[in-house]
Amino acid sequence: MKRRTGLRSIGVFEVCNTLLMLGVCFLTLYPMWFVLINSLNAPEQALLGTVNWFPEQLSLASYSVVFNDKTMMNGFLITTLRTIIGSAAHVLFTAIIAYGLSKTTLIGRKVYMKVALVTMLFSGGLIPTFILMTKLGLYDNFWVFVIPGMYSFFNMVIFMSFFRTIPDSLEESAKVDGASDYGVLFRIVLPNSMAVIATISLFSAVYHWNDYYQGVIYIRSQDILPLQTILYKIIAENSMSFMQQQAMAQFGARLPGNSIKFASMMVATLPILLFYPFIQRYLVKGVMIGAIKG
Amino acid sequence: MFRFRGEQMKAFFRQWQLQSMVIPGIVWMVIFCYLPMFWLVIAFMDYSIAKPMLESPFVGLKHFEAFVSDDRFWRSIRNTLGMSSIKLILGFPIPILFALLLNEIRSLRFKRTVQTISYLPHFIAWTIFGGIALNWLGEGGVINQLMMAIGLQDREILFNSDAKYFWWITFFTDTLKETGWSAIIYIAAISGIDPGLYEAAELDGAGRWQRMWHITVQSIRPTIAILFILAVSGILGSNFEQIFMLKNNMNMKMAESLDLYIYNMGLVSGRHSFSTAVLFARSIVALGLLFMANQTSKKLTGDSIF
């Protein structure tokens, strides 16, 4: 008797818990579904308001507006460039420093480590950094996306601890064969660190793809605005590019077209959604390494 | 920095390759981390960006006195503390609860699927997530439809144009975006618990909730403590990307956090010295908070960061 009630109460709990988890999945996926269906809704229909489950009338008209918009496409290009160059520079620069610092024979290592540690504990903050960027000529310059983000203490520590797990014998045998330090790094160490390189590159790439704030602060010229900054201006400041306004007029809209907004959002997040199933396990692995280190 | 004598000098140059890997990094750190720290001294000057720093006159604590007597500064403190407190008190337990409940799911495949889906929003940019939120909260938006359908409202409310809702909007959007991601660290800690403990407890007749409380929660307590310390010490910070996206002229009086105040004063109004003084004061208070939270946690639970 006692046992049966026990089993039944477990059953109720399991059912509720499963439903709750399905609810979490719904809450997580629905916002993206909402963007997708509204981006596919015909602009004429979108004037009547947003749809909640399915498009009233399927149409790719909004996408053709977005893809024909020079500002948006230029933003797409800038974002792609900063993502590739920015993450590559970050991984390479940070990994090379980490390799040097992981060698105990390095003269001055203790001092170098202290210099690096302070950068994690203290920072100048927004205004001093802004002034410095201006003085360095990085204001309104594409390289503001790349150079100030080339190094992070946290990722350097992850690299260092990974490099330590590579057996010394591998490096020594390469040295005996006459390889230089750079030779060992590029031919032995880095090829054996692909897992950690993948994780850090992906984190860096996601950051570069999603960041809109650097563009708001540092960029004035239209032609180097990243996609997310343009999107910020469209959504939060309700500004539309000239091409979009023309397209809107053509559809007879009074308000900035919702479906065009949603199509822009979809274009800006599609790379993340497409790659997500393949990259998510690397991202989680990265957090685990970070959690153990921190 | 180093005092080289013959032998050491030679050893240093013999490892020029290793040195050439590290030294550019040190130079980078000096330029991009140490120089901005040095630039904090403009908090004590009347600095103008057009002139070299050392030509600006020293003014002592003038800017500190100015912001302490600025009502808008205190308003930004209130907003920051308000949003942080909601996030801390209501928001902090949510990922823990999610991790605990997810752990009770028996099917491994379902568990993994839920987990994978739950941290997707973390990787969606705030521009997009904020864009969705603005649409849902607006006229004819999903939230208004829902509230009217279940009878909690009888007419539409423009949630984002009314300042009184702003703190709650930041709380709900943040919860929706970050719960799954924040739970990862707890899920990892839970997966490290020895299954033998559960079997032993079951033999002793402990029920589901007892096991959850006495084994799972007690085992991940150090993790909870560390994250709590970090959350408390970060109470003067705010999620700038989120607030910057959701703010507008109508909700500014509840939306302007300390970060946004510094941004508005420094970069919009161009009062560089003034907002650097605010930054300076904030870093000192934040450092103090970190030590205080650490000491409190050490006394209460025995767990601490340092």
C-alpha cells in the first residue's frame, strides 16, 4: 500500500516536471519562431499586425528588400570580416603569449605573469578607454573591432593549462630534430590543441557576430557599421535606410514595416541558428574549462 | 625591471624566440590595459580631449563633489540597485531550480535536448532579443494579447513607454535569455556528485525532495556560494547591452543605470572628467563589495573565493 502511493506520487511529479521542461523549450524557441513567421509574412498582411503562429500569406518580399539594401549588405560584409579577422587575431595572439608564458625557463616569467594578472583585476573603464582609442586613431576605424580585443587573460589561462597537458616528450623530440620554438609551437603544440582552439575561436566569433555596442560607441561612418549596429538603429531608434524607406513607400506603409524589421533580424541571426547545433557542444566545453579554472 | 649581468644577458638573448612571443603581449597590455588605468587621473582634472592630458588643470575633488550633489546620479544608483536586487533575489535561484528539476528527468536524451535548447537564447544578440521584446510589449503585441485573453487587463498597455514597468522588463527578458546558460555550471556540479550517495539515502528511506535538498543542494553549495559572491559584488553593474536596447525617452527615469549615466554624461554630453570621477568611485566601491561579500560568505557557509 505504502509502496503504491510512493510510485504514484513519483508519476505525478515526473509528468509535471516533463511538462515544465517542455514549457521551457517552448519559451526558448518561440521567440525565434515568432521572428521567422513574421519575416515570412507578406508586407501587406504585416500592416494588419503581427501573427502569432503561422504567416497569413507566405512571401519572401521582405527578404528581397533586405538583400537588396546596400546598407544592410555592407553591414553583413563588415560583420563577417570582423568575425573572421577578429577571432583569428584573438586566438593567434593569445595562444602565442600563452605558449611563451607556459615555459618555466622563460626569463622574467614571474614579472610577466604579474603584469598579466593585474589586467584581469583592474581596468580603466569606458571613458578612459574611449579617450585612448581616439588618441590611437582607432575611433571610426575598422581595426577598433580587432586590436583592442586581441587578448584576454581568461583565455590565455585556458590555453596555458591546455598546453601543459601536451607531453614534453613530443616537444623535445621535435627540438632534437632541430625545430625552433616557433616550429614547435606551430607544428606540434597548436595542431595538438585543436579542441581548445575551436572552443575559444567560437566564443570569440559569437561575440564578434553579436556585438552592436562597439559600433554604437566608436563608429560614425556608414560604410564600416557592423550589421548588429545597423539593426540596433532600425529597431531601437526606428531609423530606416533610404532603400528601405523607398521599399516601404512602395508597399504603402505608414509605419516602419514590421516584416522588414523581422527579416533583417532573421538575416542577422541566421548564421548563429544554422551553426548552433554543430557548435553548441564546443561552447559548453568552454564553459566547463572556464568553471574549473575560475 | 631586470638587472642583467653578462651570463643572464646571454641567456635572455639565447631564448629570443620565446621572448618575442611574450613581449608583444606585454606591450599590448601596457597600451590597452595600463594606459586607460593611468588615464583615470583625469577624474581629478578639467580634462579636454583636444589638449594633451598634462596641460589640463588639476581640480582636486571638484567632479566628485559635483556628482554627489547631482540628483540624476542618485537616481541612477537607485535604478541600478533596484534592477540588481530584483535580479539577485528573484533571479538568482531560477537557474539552480532549473538545474535541480532537469536533473530529475530520467530520459538522458530528453534531458540533453532540453539543455541544448535552453541555452540557445544566450547566443542570440541583444539587438534581436530586445527587438522581439519591444514588439511583444508594444501595441497589439503578444503580451497585451495574452493579458487580455486571460482577463488580467481590459485594455492595451504600452509597457515600454511606461517607466514603472522597466525594471520588470529587464528582469523577465534577462531570465528568458540567460536561465539555461547560467544553469550549465550547476548541472556540471550536479553531474559530479557520487551516485552512491543517492543509493545510500534511498536505502535509508529518504524521499525525492529530501534527497534533492540533503544531497544535491548540499553538494553544490560551494558553487552556489561562489556565484552568489560574484552576483553580490556585481550589484553596481548592469547589463548595458540589454538596457541600451530597451531604453527610450519615456522610460529613461527608471532605465538610466549607473553604466548608462556614465555613458550619457561622458560620451553624449562630453563631460569626460566628470564621468571618469563616477567610474573611479564605482570601481572602489565595487572592490569593497567583493571583499565584503567574500567575508560574509566565509563566515556563513565556509565557502569563499579567496
